[in-house]
Amino acid sequence: MVTTTLTIFIAVIFLQSIIAGMRIVATGNFLSRHLKRLDASPVPALSPNICILLPVLREEKILNAALQNFSRMRYPKEKLKIVVVTTEREFENGHIHPNSIEETQLELPKLNAACGYEKFLHLHYPFQTGVKSDQLNYALAELERLSHAFFDEKTYIGVYDIDSTIPADTLALLASDAIQNDFPNVYQQPSLYFKNFNVHDNSIGGFLSRGFSFLQTTYAFSYENYNFLKQSELLKKKVFFLRYTMRYCIGHGLFVRWDYLKRLGSFPTPIEDTRLGHVISYLKGDIRLLPVFDTVGVARGVRESIRQASVWFLGEALFVEDVKIARKVMPIDPLFGCWLMLYKTYRNALWIFRGPVFALLFLWTLATGHFLLALITLLSIFIPIIFFYSKMKLWETMAEKRFYEFKTKDLALIVFIPLELVLVSIGPLLGFFKFSLWSLTKKTPETYRTEK
């Protein structure tokens, strides 16, 4: 009886992995078609103003190259501001020279001179407390005060991490889509987590980090991006409330229309991106995907991956607080709100337990001699990755440059990916304890920057 039940359970997991792979292909095909429909040279007079915020903290090692990347973005100069937001937290732990503040002050005049106009601005968050969301909200308040006319009802606020690499026509494509669709409130640019793939060494930690690049990217396409597309489709219809799912935004490649962001009360804190997506979900708002990629790196090593996942989970766990924000904007149907909270509880539990459950299933099937079931359990992890890799040429057409060069030695990733899946489950568990501490003390948790 036990064997039959577990066999059915493993079969369900295997089927879900196939469905995840099919979702990856469907998402890629949709984005490809969408890209072909857009004009990378929209009418300048109709294009919205765009203000990009780049919050930085101890990023001096990569700042110069990163700003060079953003300087290549093609968009009407009178409609674009790129703002580097430094913070007084730069000097924590004796971090004095060199630092991001000095690098910003040194590089921005050079870049503006090369562009021929003031494309880049620098704002400094003057407090030693606060996190990324506080930097963003401070910058927005200052910018509105300094350039009030720039922020009209069609202005978009974009947020990127400084390590993001994006195609030069990203903003033009956003403008083209916005003009065609009456200026939607929110856009999310999908991410590829391969920027530092070839930088990792050949230690166990390096192989695990490479494995995480595949795990995180395939998850983003099979769940996050597919969910955005599916919900956009459902929001056009009247559907049964159980068909809605909770969405969350990603803090790089996120664009929000200024008047809508003000209506929501600016960026939630302490975790601005996931929480903003929760609020939008409660309000049944649309989040449109851009058909070009933001290529970013992953944390280096197991320890950093766990710390990063713990911060991600903290934002995911604040969904009850987020419904309170949504209710300030408009009334929320209690049944609908309860459904989204139940759904989010299930997803968070799945995030914590999927690694340990996989490990237990695999070890049990091996120990009891059910080698076929053990193989099927392993394949359930690899199938989405195989589907993703089959579309590699397509991903390259929507990324800034070749983001991944396959080498024979990378076949060793097959050994390490399941182990990485188990290890990163520690992150959300740690995040759950952080959330519990935050709930008891209301003290802003640490949201450190991981090394990439």
C-alpha cells in the first residue's frame, strides 16, 4: 500500500515536471511572437518618460562596467533619466575606500560627457538605516521635487540591480508596447540567471552555483513568467476566483507607472518587489512581460545562495501585511483575499519542503531497491532543464549577448543540480525564521547584498 501510494506520488511529480517543461516552451514562443509584433523605434512624441533607478551598495568593483551597459540604452534623451542611488550604509563595517559613492561621482561626469547630455544623475540616501526600498522611495521623493514636470501620468519608474545586462532597445520596446496597449500600469522584464555562469570556478561550490543558474532560470520560466502571461489572459475575462494566483514582482527589470505607484503608496518595505506583486494581485492588476531579457548573475557558493533565498522568502511571507496595503487602495473581496493567502501559504510551504521531500523520496527508493522510481525522481528535476536548454537559441535572440557557452565538462552539473535543490531549501526555512522574528519585533531585518 505504501509503495503504491509513493509510486503514484512520484508519477504526479514526474507529470508536473513535464508540464513545467511545456510551460517553458510556451512562454518562450509567446515572448518570441510578442517581440516580432513590437516596433523598436516607436514614435518619440508618444513615448512615455522613463526614470530608471539603480540602487547601489558596495558595488564599486562592477560599477564602471555596469554603467557603461546602461549608457548604451537607446531612448529619446529628453524622456530618460538614469539615477544612481547610493546610500550612507556604504560605510558599514569599515568600508571606506574605494566605495560606490566615489566611483559614482567619478564615472557619471565622464558618461554624461560621452553621451552629450545629462543622461545620468546621482542621488545619495543620507541615512545609515534602511534598505533598498527606502533608497528607492527617497530617490523618488527627491526627483519629484527636483523635476516635477517630468513625472506625469504616463511616466514609468524602472528599477534594475547594478549587475543587470539588458538589450539596448529595451526601453524602446517597452514604449512601443505601452503605446499599443494604453500604457499599462506594470511591466516585468524576465531574467536569465547566467551572467556569471562561466566565472564560477571548478570547485564543488562553483558547480553548485552553475546548477543554481539553471534551477532559478527554469523556475522563472515555468512558474513566474508563465504565471504572468496566464494571469494577464484571465484578467481580461470574468473567471472563477480559484483560477487566480498570487504573483510577485522581481526587483530588477521592474517598471511601474508613476501615478499607479503613488496610488499604491510607493514601494513597500522592507522587500519592495515581491510585496508589490502581492498588492497588485489582490487588486487584480495586470503585470505585462517584456519580450527581452535582463541577464543577471547568481550568488557565489552555497552559503550566499542560502542567504539570498532567505531574503527572497521574507518578502514572500509578508502577504498578510500586503493585503492591508491593497485595502487602502480599494475594497478587497474577503473570499478572494482569503484564497490568494491560502494559495501563497501553499506555495511557500512547497518552496521550503520540495528539496527535503525530493531527497527523502530518492533515498527511500534507492534503499528499498525501487531503482526505476529513483530514476524517475531524478528525471523530474532534469526534464524542465532539458526543455529550457532545447530553446537556448531562442533565448539568445532576446538577450543582450551570448550568456552561456556549453562545454563538455558542464555535464557534471547533472550530479550537482539535485544537491543544490536540497541545499537551497535551507534558504526559505531561514527566511521563515526571519519572518517570525520580524512579526514579533517589527525590527527591519537584514537584507544584505550577496556577492555575485
